[in-house]
Amino acid sequence: MSINNNIFRYTCFCFTAFVTISCKYFQPKQPVEKKGGKVLAKVGNRVLLMEDIQSMLPENITGQDSVLLVEELTMNWVKENLLLEKAQMNISEEELKQFDKLIEDYRKSLLLHAYETKLLNQYLDTLVTDEEIKKYFEENQKEFELKENIVKAYFFQFNKEAPKLDEWEKKFREAKEKDENQIFQYVYQFAIKSHVDTSVWILLNDLKQLMGQDLSDEQFFRKNHVIKTQDSSFVYFAKIFDYKVKESLPPVDFVKDQIKTMILMKRRLHKWQELKTQMYEDAIKNGMVKIYTGKSIE
């Protein structure tokens, strides 16, 4: 295995280790020198031991691969900590205090977010029924007015050289029930792209892009209407089964996932407020919290 391949193979490990070790050694101005263990590098009184990077090495790494990776991790650590030493020598005590406060505030934010997520995963009811979705939609219709036209449609793209395409097109346009199986067998065999699920609403602009030409919206506002376009290589067909125009109300199914997300968000906020209130009341009751506002502290 070449050196270049070794380095490429372990780039992701180097990056992870670089970030982790750098953070670990971003200490106050007077870090404590560590004792014991195999020393890999030293910058000022910061020390990197083999044990500090041991867990970052792949389990199956051996021989020359291991040596190369340890050397690269060590050099990353040295360069980063040299910059940290220079930065701390050239940044005032007041600025360092501000950084410490920012770091502590961020740590608190991470802890609170992790605890909130853990509690809500435990207590939040995530089941949203169709009845709840329908009720929310009816009570908040203004929020869901369409920003774009939507359609239910078939879409097919064929190579111009597809066999007996003219015969298929005739059957597709006539749409006789007896021809339905033949129509779809042809699609499954020869279509380059297709959309056949007419239970799903799609954006009209997305369909127009698939058709390969700049068509007006009005051309699609006719039910059971077949639209055909072509270019030098392909032929495109669309058949419209239903449509809803911009600024009208969409079918509930079209915004179902959006409504579910909104319901869960409101439920989440309410549950978190409820849990915080309960925690506060319990802490007051068991004496964990005492408020001395307006009183002298004994």
C-alpha cells in the first residue's frame, strides 16, 4: 500500500481526531503538564500522550499504516496547539473571560437541549390522528392556501425510436378500459421516466419541467386532457386527472405531513412547558429550591 493511499484512507480519522484533540487541549492560560505515558509531542507546557489518541486509531490498523496515522495526528495537534499558545499570549485576560463565558453558555445550552429531547422522547405523544389533522386544517385554512398550482397526472417519457409508439399513443388517448393493461405493459417496458400514481398531488411546475418545453399553466387545466411534447430525442406525454389552482385550498392529503409537523411542534412546546412547571413545583415542595427574594439570607 503506498503512502498516498494510506493518507487518503485515513483522512476522515485524522479530521475527527484533529478536532477532538484540539478541543481537549483548549485549556486556560496555565495548563497542567501531564505525567506518565509515552509522550508524542510537547508545545509549551502542553503535552500529547499516546493514550490521548489511542482510541482514535482504527482497531485493525497495524505496522506502517499505524505509524503514518500517528504522525499525522501528532502534527495536527502540534500545529493547532502552537496557534493556541500564540493566541493566548496575545489575547487579554478580559477577552479570555468573555470566551470562557461563551463556552459555558454553549455548554449549558447543549445540556438543556439534550435533557429536553430526552424528556420529550419519553413523555411526548407523537401519534397524530387523521381526525386531528382534518380539524386543524378546517380551523386554519388561511394558512394552507396554495402558493402554486398542483395536479394529479400521468407522465411518460419515451425514446422517439420506441417500437409501435404511435399505436400506444392512440390507445392512451382513447383510454378504453379494455386497453389499460396493454397501455401500462408498454410503459413498464419502454418508458424512460414515468409517474403513474394519480393519488398523489404534484406541483404543476415540476410536471412542466419534465415535459421539456415552456408550456402555459392553462394548457394543463383540463381534466382527462392529454398533452404531448417532443424534442430531438424524446417524446413526452402527460394526462391530467385533477388540478387545483394557486390561492385555492389544497386537498388535506397534500398538506397532511405539514399539518402533522405543526401539531407535533405545538404539542412539544406545550409538553415542555408542562414538564418545566412540574419540575419547579416538585423542587419547591421537596426543598431543593428556596427563594429569598425580598428577604435577608441567613
